Amino acid sequence: MRELIVTENCTIDGVIELTGDWFSPGGGDPDADMSDVLAALREQRENADAFLTGRVTFEDMRGYWPKQTEDTTGISAYLNSVSKYVVSSTLTEPEWENTKVLSGELRSEIEGLKAAEGKDIVTTGSISLVHALIAEGLVDEYRLFVYPVVAGEGRRLFENAAGVPKLRLVEDRAFASGIVLLRYRAR
């Protein structure tokens, strides 16, 4: 059975909403070495063959990544080729190759993806979708790239998520930029 992995960039105080400029590489330092972070993201891509997103994040990404023909990180090539699933009741024509719109009941759609043959299913951004996945108990692992910044305000990953079972830390990895990867598994 495939696993659903939520990967989020967040601040020390748990904000995942991209307000302000906290999401700049290295927490705002343009000279920060991000090669180790990019290597961690490459590891994740190699273990995933499905990308799940909500409509708003999908449309933002669709408007950006296919145009990045000079991208040396591999992110653009991955996103253009991976199977993409967008959860939406309003989107009908995804207009990005290898994309399927999931418009049915969330639990059923995700359980169907998880039951299919393949590697990990990764979701990132998509705050409303991620909150719904958490509420449904569908997340197998959380990968949090914690930036050395306090945002003070903005939407958080576990906002109003009182029913989340205890999580188990399976990895912590510090990067040269000051970003820390924390991987938690649902028990």
C-alpha cells in the first residue's frame, strides 16, 4: 500500500502560509548554500510517483513550473512528468500533462490512490486540502522543512487539529542554511 506524505515548509512557530518573505532560500539569506536541501528534496522525488494538491496550489504551480525551462534543480522536470492529482469540485480541464482531477468524496479518492500500485504520494502547500487530510486521518508521514524564522501570524499546519494522534519522530536533519527537516510518522 502506498503512503501519503505531507511535506511542508514552515516557520519555527508552525506557520505554513507563505506570507511575507520567510520562504526565501536560507530564511532570506541569498548566499545560503541550499544544495543539501535540494538533495533531500531529490530523495523525496525518487521515492514518490504521485503528487497530490488542491486546486489553488495546483493552479499556482501550473502557471509557474512548466515555464521553468532553465531549472537546474530537477523540480520542473519532475513536476512535468509525475502523475499529478488535483482535488477539486470546480476544475474540469487541468491543462497540465499527467494530471487527473479528483472530484469525488475525499476519503474514497485518497484511499483509492493509496491502494494502487506505486511509490509514495506527496502533497505540499494546499493548506485547506492538508487540513482535510489530517481531519480524515489519511496522512502517514509529515516532512517539515522548518525555516529559522518566526512569522508570528499566518495559517498553521495543525490549526484546529485536536484529534491528531501522537506522532513519532523518525528523522531530524539540519542543513547548512539553518533549515531543519523533521520527519514524523503517524503511529
